[in-house]
Amino acid sequence: MVNLAALNPEQRQAAETIRGPVLILAGAGTGKTRVITFRIAHMVSSGVRPGNILAVTFTNKAAREMQERVTKLLPRPPRPADGEKPDRPTICTFHSLCVRILRGYIDRLGYKKNFVIYDESEQLAAVKKILSHISAKGEKTDPHAILSLLSRYKNTGSAGFFADPSVAALAEHVRKRYDSALRACNAVDFDDLILLTLRLFHEHPDVLEACRAKYRYVMVDEYQDTNASQFQLVHFLTREHRNLCVVGDDDQSIYGWRGAEIANLLNLEQHFPEVKIVKLEQNYRSTNTILKAANAVIKHNARRRGKQLWSANGTGELISLHVFPDDEAEARTIAEEIEFHRIGHKIPWGDHAILFRTNQQSRPIETELRKAGIRYHLIGGQSYFDRREVRDFIAYLKMLVNPHDDMSLLRIANVPARGLSDVTMERLLAASQERHCSVFTAMRHTDVQDQMQARTRDSLLAFLEFIDRTRTQLETDPGISLQTWAEKFLDETGYLADLRRSEKNIEIAENRAQNLKDLLVQLGNQAPVTAKPGERIASFLDDLSLGEDRTEDKEAGDAVTLITMHSCKGLEFPHVFIVGLEDGLLPHTRSKTEGTLDEERRLFYVAITRAQKTLSITHCQGRKKYGQLLPCHPSQFLHELPESLVEWSHEKAKKPVPPSAGKSLFDGLRAVIGEAEEPTAA
């Protein structure tokens, strides 16, 4: 049996409740991941078959962490005599779960099982092509806005969701063409993964029964973040056997803007009247001063499940509240304090985080950190997987797995240049639309080829022959090394040579080439090697498409973390600065018209509860915008902090300090303690 003695009484109660519906109301820092993993291990040791357990979360990082912890708690299972994999719990994201189901049954809906998953860039490309044929003007034709409309349309199921009839009509028009475009390419997007699974369950009860029989015990992490379609998926799977455990915290519901429904957690009794509720209130992260402040703020929200966080970590320091004349003074003082911590108290940069409501607030902070020679890590920069050379190669792989993937084919057909110009590809796209087929299919039509000039036709035929030959090799040579194959493939296409030739800066060219080499290593490590190369590539692409949290996994080293409040949930830092507590920033201006003040307060609550030891909160009397210093007013949330928990510091306006003066100050401090560092910034 798994030893549950390491859990506190409430955690143990949650872990031991195996059958029937249960809500684990887990406050910030109360060890919910620990409870989930111990619960899974306890279920297995109590006789529940591992393969009947499903645990669903929102990020690959969280799923990996859970899997690793469960593996450590459970004894290693014996390998079955038939050589199959040992029976294990399924721990994955919603999207990964749906991919598993669709790979087995999507042919019931008229798709082929080798469907590809379009990421955001490919979705945008599809939307842009549709918008090029629409005469609407203004914000509605922004492809990012349209993509957001499409997602909300899909997840609500009706254009009636939109108050503006013109927006509803546009969403309906674009949706039909968008769905047709993806269907022609045997492609789906992330919203489709869940919606098609729901459709499978609706139209094919035998598929639903098979999934229910497999997943007899279901756990859902971060339940307050589920949207309408995720809610339906969970209830499809559990409404018969009722073995549902949801873990969440309504006070940390901060994603309503992207469709999360806090009501899914608040109204759980409507669907499961017999639900057992276990509250986790002992916080293992923060001091009691920080927790009392968080409790005081969040109690101003009327519609919530009550809980009172407490800690055995002691009282701790008072919360520092700072008022600055402008955002430059705010940033400069924070940089000074971080450096004093490092030099005077040996606190590394990496123990500090600066949290802000909007990305625009980071500019003066970055400037001052650079001046002070303080390394920092800005979460939200360009992902490795968004770099052009990486996206090009991924498009090649997608097209080789599924040649009817128009977005990938159009991206690489003339990369590097091979005589298939933009004009040629536009004509091929038009021909495919006239014939209601993919571009790849249209390329093979002799009547389409006959309309081309001889040189263009020769280029097209050479391209088709190259693709056919490569796909045949991937299907018939099971022993091939994917890394070796990819290196030869890039050499044969001339891509690497073209990349180096097109980049004037040699160092940048080599960095881009190295990006590709790193990707080839990842491809070469794709398992299992017993599968056909094409199947291994398809699995590799699935992993990439589902790896939405890659940027958060990168190690920043000893560097200050700069991060938005929406991105900080689940993280913790010894020393936290929350900047910009001003009306219009937090709460945001939109909250007044959209009725989301409660969610803004929850966002502040989440930010407060990231702090472990010290918390500093700032606001400015003026903030620069478009080169002008505009007046600012304190956030109403500041008045919700009990006076007994805070100490105020009002920074008077100072004359601008030249960069050299700041450098001299820090150099002097370093000289006193014998340091001599070169200023560095990430």
C-alpha cells in the first residue's frame, strides 16, 4: 500500500476518497499536485486497474510532472509476457486525450486517420486566404481577431453568442469556408480535437461506451479553467459511473476571456448532487502575512466557495507598498532593490519575479534592468518553434505525412526556389478550389499541367516525383535513421545551402542552421524505432502540435523573471514585485464594460499568492504613453489590503539620473565586496 502518512489530514481525506464524485477545493500552494499523484497511487495499490485511471490537466508540463511523481510512488510493474507495454494510468492534456481517441475512430466521421493538427500559424494562413475574398473592412478582418471569433463560435456552438449581428454573420461565413478548407486538407485545429470527439460520442454510442469502459476513474485538474466543450467531454465520460474527481480553485479562475467557465466548478452540485467536497487550506508556499492579504482581497468577491488560507511558515515581513512619480522611477527603484538584495544579502537574481498586467509595462523595467547589468528572462518572447527555418522543416514533414495539407504544401513548394512561383501556386490553389480537392491533387491533373509553360510544368513534375519518392522511402524502409534521413533530405532540397546564402550575417546564418540541427536531433530520438519512419514522423508532429507549453520549460538560469499575471499561475518565487496597481491597468479598463471586475480581483489574488517570502506592490502617479506622461490613479484593490499588513513608502520625484551615475553606484557596491563583473542582459 502507498504510505499516506506524509499527507496532512485534508490531503489524506482527498487521496482516500476513490469512488463517487469528489471536489478537491485546493487553494493556492496547498499541494494539489501531491494530492493528485498520491490519490492515483493509492487507487492502484487499492486494486484499481491502472489502465482504468484517467487524469486530465491543461499543460504538458503538468502532465509530465504528475506522471513522474506517480511513477516514483508505484512499484515498477512487470512487463507482460506478450511484449505489450505495462498497464499504466493515462495522464495527459485534454487535447492529447482527444488525439488518442480520434486516431482510433476519426474515420467514422469521414476523416482519414493520418489527419494533421494545424497550429496557430497554419490557422492564420487559412484565415488570411479566406479574408482575401471578403470585402469587410476594419477590425473584423484582422486574422487574429477572426481566429478568436472562430474559436469562440466553435466552443459555444452558435453565432448567436455574438451580440453584434454583423459579427455573427461574418463568423458564420468564415467558419463554413474555414471548415471546408481544413477538411479538404484532412486537417483539424485544436478546437476541433475536442469538438470532433464530442461529435463521435454523440453519433457513435459504441465509441463512447468503449471510452467509458476504459476510463472508469476520471480526474480533472484546474477544473475552474474548463470551457463548455471540455465540460461536456468530462460529463460524457463520467455521468454513468460517477467516478469523477475534480481539483480546482474558483478563486484562481482568471481565463474567462478565453472561454473558461467558473460556473463549471461553482455549480458542480447541479450535476453531481452527491459530490463530496474536501477543502485544502494549509498553504506550504507563503508567509501568513501574504496569505492574510490574499484572503482579505478575495473575500470582496461575492460568488465564490469560501476558504481561508493559512500557513505554518510564520508571520513574515509586512507587504511593501510603493508610490512612484512615474514608471521610470518605478522600474529604476525595483532594479536597485534587486541588486541590493544580491549584493547585500546574497539573494540571487533568479529568486525575484516582476509581475505586470500588460506586456507594455515591461519596457521601462527591461531598460532599467539592462542599465544595472541585471540578467532577466522575459516569458513570452519568440518561441524556438516559431522561427522560420524550424517552421519550414515542420511544414515539409507535415506535407510528407499528409500531402493534402495545403497550408504546409503552399509554404514549402518553392522553398528553396524551384520554379514554382507565387503566381503558379495561386493558380494551383484556384484550380483546387474549383475542383473541390487539395492543391496536391490539383497538381496531378493533366489539364492543370497543360495550362502551364513548359519550364513551370517541368518544375512541377520534378517536385511531384521528389515528394512521391521520399514518401515511398519513408513507407518502405523501416530501419532508416530519421536524423540521417533528414540531413540528406535537407541537403537534397538545398535548404541549408539556401539558408546560409540568403542570410548576410554569418553568425545569424549559423545560429539558424543550428536551430535546424537541434530539431533533427529531436526527430532522430523519436520512438519507437520499430515503427515505420512515416509513423514516427507523424508521432513527432503530434508531440510538437500538443507541446503548447514549450517556452515555459526553458531554464532561465540566474535571472529575474518578468511575466504577466495571466502567465504566472502555478509558479512561485521567493521575492515578488507586483507593478502597476492603477485604475485602468488592474482592474483593467475593459472590466468596467465587460463586467469582469471579479476576475480582475482573482488575477490580483493569483499574483499575491505567487510570493513566498516578500511581496512589494507598486503604483505610479503618472505613466508614459505615446511619449506623454499621463496621470494615473491608485487601484481600488489597494484599499482592500488591511493596513496592519502593509507599510507604505512614497518615492518623491527625483532629477533624472544619468546611466553613468547608476553604473558608478553599482560598480562601487561591487568593489566593496570584491566583485568585478561585466554587465550582462539576456
